Amino acid sequence: MAKRSSLSIRIVEGKNLPAKDITGSSDPYCIVKVDNEPIIRTATVWKTLCPFWGEEYQVHLPPTFHSVAFYVMDEDALSRDDVIGKVCLTRDALAAHPKGFSGWAHLTKVDPDEEVQGEIHLRLEVVPGTRARRLRCSVLEARDLAPKDRNGTSDPFVRVRYNGRTQETSIVKKSCYPRWNETFEFELEEGAAEALCVEAWDWDLVSRNDFLGKVVVNVQRLWAAQREEGWFRLQPDQSKSRREEGHVGSLQLEVRLRDETVLPSGCYQPLVQLLCREVKLGTQSPGQLISLIEETTSTEYRQEVATTLLKLFLGQGLAKDFLDLLFQLELSRTSEANTLFRSNSLASKSMESFLKVAGMRYLHGVLGPIIDSVFEEKKYVELDPSKVEVKDVGCSGLHRPQTEAEVLEQSAQTLRAHLGALLSALSRSVRSCPAVVRATFRQLFRRVRERFPSAQDENVPFIAVTSFLCLRFISPAILAPKLFHLRERHADARTSRTLLLLAKAVQNVGNMDTPASRAKEAWMEPLQPMVRQGVAQLKDFITKLVDIQEKDELDLQRALSLQAPPVKEGPLFIHRTKSKGPLMSSSFKKLHFSLTTEALSFSKTPSSKKSTLIKLANIRAAEKVEEKSFGSSHVMQVIYTDDAGRLQTAYLQCKCVNELNQWLSALRKVCINNTGLLGSYHPGVFRGDKWSCCHQRDKTDLGCDKTRSWVTLQEWNDPLDHDLEAQLIYRHLLGVEATLREKHQQLSVGPEAGRGPTGPGEAPEDPLAELLQVLGDLQEAHRSSPADSPPSEPSRVLELQT
């Protein structure tokens, strides 16, 4: 049994931000930190005070995290980025709102005395003295302190105050992981109400010392306990009254915390087996549980339920059968062909999720080069005469600016070229399309053709396929390539317009060039010849795509399973350590890395032969490296054992914080079940004769910071978590249990009407009754498990005072 916490984050937009540049504007982006650890960076939106991001993330966290903070920054090319403001949400505040926080939040200016992080290790005792009892405070060490100096470190010391007396530790230079092991004593008066205050400071030679955080101890509780030792989280200084510092704008957010207690796999087997049986029976099932789940799921949660069900059946090898059942259910209640799959039904939402999970790599192969071409060309493209601005395109010759007609013609040529390239790439991609995707489209094509067999509806099966492939997959990816991981940054205004027009053209092709689609925007007429040609190409492509037999499907799946597709791949810089001498920051080399479920490998180029660097089973930790070690904040370390069982470390540099966290997440997820995972590590490097982080001289020292193996970002190609998906389905069904029982009473007949399943010895009479029985059993299993609340840090008798 395990407790899981996750944050669903959507950073929507900002408004009324202050101007930080001399141009009267800003270049804003967001950094998301969990307990002061940067995990997400949005794209920069250039030259605006009202940026729109629309970026969504799912973060998996340990249940003991404290807060999530959103920093709005202004990017500067030549100097350090400016902090505009921040929004901070505590775990307790999020837990108090099960539906999450949604809305506008005012940005507050960042106060240096509130920007604290890290923990301090204290041992506190009440001991006998010559005249009275004494309070003994041992300051042992600290970890993950805030770097306050420009070199990426601090020079920390600790100030201990009690009953009017102040004592200080020595200063540890250039370390965020200092060790002091110093002890101080104070005379203790019985019944004294004053608290013990332990403050951490960064020493500065020429300016005032910087505050690093404090711990306030209730001495009365310590008197009763006599002794206490442990790690205490440093708190900000809230003794100063906060004054109004002006308006710095607002940020629109959607943040939802979810805590789940996941039971052992065996507890979920009855639920999973029941749902799988229903899918295998299809429309022949007497209970129609899938139909009931759709009926009782509100629009607000339909996408979430669809994604969870899809992943559950994907793990059971029944994704195709599940989607086929949904196709049949939707077709049975659809009378007009032009309304087919146009609503946000469970079928539509499940198919969207299926294409993202099973077809994202295929999408990147087909669409990636076209998107790159659009971004690199940066041409001015416009087909709407009312929006043409000749001044934006400059001059076609030395003296004469282009006319409106020339702009329109050149734009049409550019769009025809991009559309033609996309359709050609699509036509060539039949064999590279995943077998399960092809088989699912085959089922969809057949079901629709059976439902609408007349000659006048001959295009309906093709439109059914394109409604998902083009309208819900390819077109959204063209409109927002960053959200589909096709680009790292959002498009500028000019490129966005080109992408929008290209997406419209793809939609017209997907709609089979119907009169209704042509009538919407008459100015798209210059693309009609290419659209008509594209319709023919697309129909030919779909015909070949759905022409896959059961044997071919199995052969393709078998061939793909032997290839061990990469979990993550891309270029990284590897830092080489020399056998003698210090580790130099310049000793790195750019290589192409590939992470599979077997090993982390590298090669000179993506197509060259790969060499195994680390076997997956040998990895013990994947963590960040502090900035001062290499002069970069985007370096990670992979700690592993060599063939002789000795611990080794590979240092890999990424190009940005997002790439760093994506690689760390991928490594942590594929190694989560490894034996011998480390609980601590060194965030620095062993340079010369000591660790750069904590200055310890023992190279085999266990580590000065705790590992963060449970902090990961959710990606479309994540390994399936069968138990978590079953728990999420159970949680949803439990929420609609009253509706299901009411439905069961309506469907029941005879003297047993209104009776649900009553005891473990009674056999349920129908699938719905069996489902209610399973829900009851799972509810009882949760009751008998430890409390469903998130685990807290080790309990202490020393409560922090504010």
C-alpha cells in the first residue's frame, strides 16, 4: 500500500503586469517551484503585459510537500532575469478545496526575508546544571539552504537566541550544506515562557547579512520531553509587518491536489476483471456498465475518466475493444451522420487520449518537420484581405513594396507548400503508424460503414476517421505545437497566424471539402485546388491505413515489442571525470542519449551505433547538481554501480530547466522499482580532496541531501500504473455510488427490487449488482488500511511558533 500525491497545474494567463523593459513592455514567463525546487518553466511570451500561456502539467510528489509557488519572471538577454511577482499556495490550502483552486490570484512582490528554503538538524536537551537546569542546543548541520551569493552558494552561520542571550556558530564558507557540530547552553528557568530562536544567516563582508530562515522552539514542551533531535524546516521571518508595495498584476491558475491511497494489486482485481469482462462481452453484456459509467459522469470529469479508463484497458490489452464498444454505443444513439462524434462524449474523449498515448511518437515523425519548417521560415502569411498589412512584409524589390494581391498570392503559395508537404508525409506514414492505432481506426471505419451503408453516406466512414485524426489530433498540434512537445517555445504572432491558417486548411481536408466548410471563410478559396487534391490523398491514405488484418496486426506488434522503444532520447552534454586532478567544467562532450526500459545509452548521432553507458538495473539515483559545481543550474547526476559494485556518477548537462526535469522524471520512473535506491546523495562534486557541497573529505560519505525520487512530471509516454488507474476508477465510481444504486433499483424487477448486494456469501444477480458489491469490498479495504490522510513528517513535541 502506498500514498500518492499529484498536482494538476494549468497556467492560463497573466494581466496588468508591470513593464520591466525600457520599451515599456516585458517578456514574461513562469517558474513553478515545489518547496523551492524549480520543476516547470513555461515558454516566454515576448513584448506583452498580458501574456497567455495555456500550459498544463501533472506533477507527482511525495505527500509531505509543503507548498507550490508560481514566480512570474521577465526574461532579459543581457542581464539576470527580473522577478515580477509570485503566487504561493500551501498544501493545506489546496487540500481544503477538493475541486482545486481556479481563478485569478494577485501577484505579490518577492520579499528576500520570505524566500527561505532548506532544513536544519538540531539536538535539543534539558540537562542538570550547578544552580538550575540548563537548555543545551546542538547545531549539527543544515541542507539545501538558499544560495544568496552571486557564486551560487552562501556563507552560512547560525545565531541562537534565548532569554536575552545570543550565541553564534562559526561561518562555513561557500556551502549550502554546512556542518557545524557546535553546542550552546543557556540557563533555564522553570516556567519561563520565552521561546528558543535558531536563525540561519548568510555572512557578507561588505553588505548586510542575508536571512536564511529560522526555527522557533516551544521551551515548555521541550521541558516536558527533556530531549528532541531531528531535521526542522526553516521558516520565513514573519515578525515584520508587510506593507503595501503596489500592484504587480495577476495570474490566472487552475491547481488541483489529489491524494490517493493505493491498495495492493489483489484488492483491485475484482474491479478490473469485472470491467474487462464487460468490454469483452461488448454490446451483448446485460449490464452495460460502460454505458452506465458514461451516463453518470458529468462533463466536467469526462476527460479525466476517459483517460483513466483508456490507460486501464491499455494495460490489459483491451484498448481496441474498449474503444470499439464506445463506437458502437455512440453509433446506436446517432441518427444524423453529420453529428457523429461531434460531441464531448466518452468515445470522443477516450479516442483523444488514446491518440496521445499511443500515437504521439507517430505524430512527431509526421508533423515535426513541417512545424520546424514553418518556424524557421518566419514568413508573413495572410489570406484574409481585411487583415493584410503590407508594411509587415517589407519590400519585394529595392524600391517597390508588395501589393495586397502579391501578398495574398505569396501567402497562398506558402500554405499550399506546407499543406502539400504534410499530406505527402501522411501518405508515406502508413507502415510507421502503430498497429494498435491502425486496428482501432479499422474498427471505427467498419462500424460507421455498417451504420451508414447508403451511397450518399460513402464519405461518412472517412470523415469519422478524420474527425479524430485531423480535427482532434493533427490540427490541435499545429495550433499549439509546444503543448504537443513539438517545439520548446510558443510561436510569435506571425508564426501563429501561419499555423492557424494551415490548421484551417487541414480541417477543410478532414471535412472532405464539404460545402459547409467552404462557406465559412470564402477567402480560403485560393487553397481549394490543393484541398480537393488533399481529400483524394487522404481517402487513399485512410483506405490503406485501415487495411490491416489480424495477422498483420500481431506481426507489427511483435516487431515493435522487440525494438524496446525509447522512453526518452535527445542530445545531452556528458561531463568526463579524469582519473587524477580536479573535475574541470570544460570537460564535456555533446552526444545523443537514449533511455529505454533496459539501459541508458549514447551515440555520436541519432542514427549511429549506440553504446550502453548504464544498465537500468544498476541506477541508484537521478538528482540535480548544484549550480556552482559546473557554473550551470541544468546539470543532473546519475549515480549507478559498476560491474564491481562500486558507486559511480555520470554528470549530464541539459539546455534548460524543463529538459532537466523531463530527463530526471524519465530516469526516476523507469528505476522506481530498482533495489538499493539511495536515500541521500551529494548535490556537489568531489573536487580535489573534498565534496564541493558540504566540504567533507570522505569520498564515500553517504550524502548531505535527501534524494527526490518521487518528484516526477507526467508525460504521454509514462509507464502504465495499473494499481493507480484502478484506484482512480474506484474513486470516481464511489462518488457516483448513490446514482448507481438508484439505477440498480430502477432496473431490478420482482420482490428483490431495491435490494443491492447484501453480503459476501450472496451471488450478485447482474453486473451492476456485482459492481456495487466490489465497491463495498474496496471501501472496506480502505477503512481497514491506515488513515487515508497524507503522511506527515515525523511528529515532534516542539511545535513551531509564529
